[in-house]
Amino acid sequence: MSKLLYFFLLIFFSLLTFSKKVRGFIDEKIESYVYYPYFFAYNEIHSFFYIRSKKLEGLKFKLKKEEVPLFVSFPVYYDEFPYPKILILKGEGKKGDVVVTENALVGKVIEVKKNFLKVKTVFNEEFKCSLISKYNLLSIYQGTGGRFGIVNFYPTWGEIKKGDTLYTSGITENFPKGIPAFIVDSIIKKRSDIFFELYVSPLWKPEKYCLYYVVPPSR
């Protein structure tokens, strides 16, 4: 059996089951053959994407909830390292689309020229988005241009701890809900303040070469 045929058979069987255990086993097999953009988001919202690449052009996966288009893009330029504020991708997409890696928020497309996408990344000082914690509390992220971003308006009466993951909330800037985005690094509370000041680090690692995925914003 050819590698490509085996790959498609694995995808087919994965689509027929909603068991996490079975899907996890199939994912491991698929990843041993070829990178598989299977995206587990917060509470498994939007489990599968429609893959667009040269090898799998036109293939559609339909989900029990909805069908989500996804475009595979390749990095061609970073404005600086180690914390790029602007990323240029080669691929398909539209202004306002959201850019992710396997399991991390990267930024938003702010300009499209032919098949080149200009992306404002999570490190950019002008990047903002609403976040939600696993305790279902909302806050606002602000990029700083450096390693750590700042999260404001997280209430001091709410639970939060170092190492917690924050996800996109889906209520502002048209980010799909549930994309893993940041890890809490430190928590600051000044006397009489009603909000924590959180310093967080993006889950996206620019130094690690990978494919990027462009998805439409939430409707």
C-alpha cells in the first residue's frame, strides 16, 4: 500500500469516529507519515479544518458542527528576531484572517498583495485581543514588542496561576473562540487594585520553523 493511500485511509477512519482515544491513536500514525493539521482548540471547538495545499488541493472535511476553510502558508520574512512584529507569508488568505500554527495563535493578516500575506503578530505593540481563561474569566491582551505581553482587566477575585493557558475568547476583533494563545508567566497585584496585571508569553515560537495556517475570523 502506498504512503499516500495509507494517509487517506487514516484520515477517512478518523472522520468516522468522535472518540478521543481512537482519534489520538490515528493522529500518531498520521504524524509518522506526514504533518497533519489536526487542531484541538478549547473544548474542541472547530475540530477539523478543510486542508488547502498543493498535494491535497480541493479536499474537504465535513464536521458534525461546521466546515472551516484552512489555507496552508509558508514563512518568507520576519522583520526581526527573536520577537517578530511583522511576518510575511506566501499563500492564500484575506485581510482580517487569523494566523495559527499547530496549536498557537500567531496574529492577523493586515495586508494582502498577490499571494503574499502581511501578518501583525502577537508580539506587535498594536496587537490586541480578548482572552478567556479555563476559569471562564475574560481579559484583554496587549503586545509589547518583547518576549512578554501584558494582560489587563483580569479580576483579582478570579482564579489564575502561573503556567495557566489563555485562549482567544471570540468576542472581539473577530478571532475564532478557543485558540490557545498565551501562558501566564507572572501575576502582579497592587494594593487596592481590582484587576491583576498578568505578564504572559506567546505559545507561538518564531524560532521553530513550521507551516502556518490561515483561517477565517469568527462570524
